Amino acid sequence: MTTGNGSEVMLRLDNVHAYYGRIQALKGITMEVGKQEIVTLLGSNGAGKTTTLKTVSGLLHPRSGKVTFEGRDISKVPAHKLVKAGIGHAPEGRRIFSRLSVLENLQMGAYTRNHSEMREDLDRVVTLFPRLQERLKQAGGTLSGGEQQMLAIGRALMSRPRLLLLDEPSLGLSPILVQQIFSIIKEINAQGTTILLVEQNALQALTVAHRGYVLQTGLVNLSDTAAGLAANEGVRKAYLGED
Amino acid sequence: MLRRLLRTAAIGVALLVVGFALMYAMVWFAAIDKTPDKILSLATAQFFNALAAGGIYILVAVGYTMVYGIIELINFAHGDVVMVGAFVAYFISFKFLGYTGAIADPLLLLGVLAILFLITMPLLGLLGVGIERFAYRPLRNAPRLAPLITAIGVSFILNNFVQAVVTASPVPTPQLISLQSRFLVFGASIPWLYVVIFIVSLGLMAALQLFVGRTRLGRAMRSTAQDREAAQLMGVDINTTIAVTFFIGSALAGAAGIVYGLYYGQIQFTIGFFVGLKAFTAAVLGGIGNTVGAALGGLMIGFIEVSAVVVGLPRWSEALVFAVLIIVLVMRPSGLLGVSTAERA
Ligand SMILES: Nc1ncnc2c1ncn2[C@@H]1O[C@H](COP(=O)(O)OP(=O)(O)OP(=O)(O)O)[C@@H](O)[C@H]1O
Ligand SMILES: [Mg+2]
């Protein structure tokens, strides 16, 4: 099977319904991410972007519908098993371990991998984020917001994911840092990692992404190539601040 | 690594010196005959008493603090796990090995103690894992009150079980290490037992620190304690991690149970309540969730308890313990070494 983009499908959500207790957050999401793609999820606050990522990484299981990763139904697989399966998730709000050192945070990222592989991954991450190198011994909680975001992404990369879920990686960063984060996202993708990117910063997201979906109250409202979405009048009005 | 070790040792020695000075002052204050030699020897004796009592509280307090740290549950059954540990040790040393009193041969003594610890600790660890699996895990996402009440229930179950199935009356436990084997220091004659208790406690604490601080599983435990969801995203199976935490905490409670029997020479199904209460206080005093804090708190409780005796108020020991707790909490609401909830986030 192939996506609209022509590449092989890596992740597929099929009519996914998800709840928090009684509150329904997803009302039938259907979408796919192709191998090597960068796909972005746009949508206003509470649309269900974070929830969608959670159903992919296994933190939340769909009540109905199906999530398929590399041909395998992962709808009911617990989160900790999906890391080994190849899914990395840098969650909303960074969620780094503030009382663990930066190095320990990265070691946690490599929890499922063996020691010798880790060395190599650590080198790769500190090459991507040289700032972390100087701060390896520091407690995670003492990093600046931007550094914490780098650590969160770096930590997710330590498991060598084939699919990387990024939830608002640019939130709260200065414009220069936002640029940096987006170029790093491109670089990670160029190194062979598929990326599903949730962003408030739609303009930036659409410049790096190949395709995108727009969510609204738990449903896919629109899906198109990044260029198509960027040109779409509704999207421009709602997310790119034009009126 | 070596520098940290030296620093820790230095802080520990400094603390003990302060403890000794306080004890000396207290003895001086309470004594009628203020001859320096007398006071020194009395203070020394009481100092070692406090170390032994504190050593037991340390082993118990750590279990409270570890469990609270990882699932934010005050495990009311923990004191009763200690009690079960004391009974298990009693069964092994008296019923199976047939000892009724002190063992004179040091090698034999060492062997018997090794057997006691090597059987009791894993056994109690498994008890802790079982309690978590069947009583607490099903309630993991329930409102806070549910597991708390369940913990009280588990405490009663352990209590009643020992009371009904084993015995309700006090049982004399074999004091394998003779109280008569002593050494002299500053004119005081100190039972080796007290030193052994303190060293066992310190050794187990050091092992725990190494495990939690330096191993992959230890890192997983600390991560799970800080952010369960994020830990899962790293590939950590939090059920396993929580079970390991209960295993270690309960195994240490088992060690405390053994030591309790050696120290007091008598056990009963009710002992868990008192030990548990004081050790829990120690954990709060040191800052719940922090293992070093629990050790510090345990030691302090030992000193306060002995101080109560020194100043002639043995019946006020609990009141004094809690008075100190209240004073500390007023000044530092999250305990001596505790992190505030804001910092935890
Ligand atoms: N833990 C939760 N418990 C109950 N409801 C939740 C929970 N998390 C999210 N929701 C609800 O689910 C819906 C979707 O939330 P979600 O976090 O997926 O939105 P989002 O698109 O990521 O929004 P934002 O841009 O603000 O991050 C919202 O209505 C939200 O209130
Ligand atoms: Mg969100």
C-alpha cells in the first residue's frame, strides 16, 4: 500500500475513537504516514493532536478503530513495548526527568538498547545538539526551556526510532531556536527517520513537512500536501493568522 | 566517584560527631554526678544505644520512602511486613536451626546470620511484591483514598494472620549475638551487637544507593517515580519497576525484622505498628521520597528516643518524636531533605 505521496505506508490510523474516561477526544481519525515522510498534524487547542500521538505510542488505546505500524496492529500494545518496535515519542511539555542528569535522561532514552549501541547514539545526539554535550552532568531540571526541548528530542532519538512523534517541539522557544529545531527535524528526517509532527507553528511546520492533516474536535477536517495546505484559504485564516 | 564517596563519608562522620556532642550535653544536663569521666562513659553508652535503635528505623523508613516515592502511597502495611520478617527470622533460627541463644563461635555465628538474611530478605521481598500485585495494583488509578484504606486493611490482615495462625503472645527470640560480648570505649562497655546492627543498616543503605544511583534498573525506578508516562515512553515497564521497588523495600523490612529480634529479644504480632509508626515518622522527617533523608530521619528518631530516656522521660518518647517532627515540618514542610512539590514537577 502507498500513501498519496507514493511512498510505502508506515503508520495507519483507521477510524480511531479514543476516550479519556467518558470524555471522547477522537471521533474517528483516519490518516497515514509514509516511510521517510514528515507529516504534520495541525488544529486548534483541544482538537485532539496530542491524543492522536498518544494512541500511536500506546499511552492511550483506541476504544474502537485500529492503529497499524509497519503492517502490525498495535492498537492494544502497551507503550513500553512500542519503543522497541521502533516508535519514539517526544511528548507535549517535554517531560524530561528533572532530577536525573542530562546524561541519565539520554541513557533512559536508550533504555531498550544495549550498552555498546548506546555510545554511538549518544555521539549522534550530542552532534545534533552540541549544547547538551557541555551539560551532561547537570540535572535535567536546571536546563533552559530550549535546552530541555533539545534534550526531549535527543532522548527520543536515543531509542533509534524509525517513527518519531514530536508534540509541539517549538513551543516557547525564541525565533532563532525555532529555526534551529526545524532544521534539526529536517536533518533527522534526512538521516532516515519518519516524523509525525504536531505544531502550533503551522507556517514553519508546513515548510518542513511533506503532507499534513488538519484536525478539528477529534476529526480530520482536511488533508493535503504541505504546499496545498499552505495555499488553502481556510488554513491560512485559521492557522497562519491571515484574515 | 571516589570524591563523592569521601564527601559522603565526611558528612556522615560529622553527623555522628554532632550526635555524640548532643548526647553528651544531654547526659551532662540530666546527670546529678557531673564527673567528666562518668558523663563521657554514660554518653558513649547512650550514643551506641541510639545508633542501634536508629539502625532499625533506617531499614524500615527506607521502605516507606521508596514506595511513596514511586506510587505516592503511604504503605501502612509496611510495619507489619517488618513484624512478619521478625517471625520468619524466629522460625528459621529457632525452629529450623534450633538455636535458643547466643552462638559463641564467630564463624558459625556469621554463617547462621548469613542464612538468616539470605532467606528472610528475599522471602519478605516476595511478600511485598505479592501485596503490591494483589492489593495495590488493581487500585493504581483509583482515587487516593482507596489504596490508602487497602493498605490499612493489609496491615490488619498480616496482624490477624500472625495472631491467629502463629501466636498472640510475646515470643522470646534467640539473641544469636550475645549481649555479653562487648568492647570498652571511653569507659563504657558496648555490646558488639549494637555496632553490628548499625553496620548492617549502613551497608544495606550503601548497597541501595549504589543500585538506585548507578544501575539501569535503578534509573528506571527514579524515572518512574518522577514521571510514569514519560518512563513508559522510554520503554520502561512500570509494573516491573514498581514490583522491584516493593521487593527491595520489603526485603529491607525483612532485614529490620531480623535485627529487631536480635536487639529486643522478644517479638509479638503488634510490634509492626510501633516500629512502622516511628519509621514512617522518620521518612517524613527526612523528606518522604528521599532515601538518604529516610536514613537521616531514622537515625534522628533513634537519638530522640534514647534522649527521652536520658533526660528521664521514657514514657514521653513518642510525644518527643512527634514534637520534633512538627517543629521540622513547620520550618521545612517537605522534610529535611525533601523536594517541594513544585520542584518535583
Ligand atoms: N487527560 C485528559 N483527561 C480528560 N480529557 C482530556 C485529557 N487530555 C485531553 N483531554 C481532552 O481531549 C481533547 C483533545 O485534547 P488534546 O490534548 O489531544 O488536544 P490538542 O489538540 O493536543 O490541544 P493543544 O493544542 O492544546 O495541545 C480535549 O477536549 C481535552 O480537553
Ligand atoms: Mg496537545
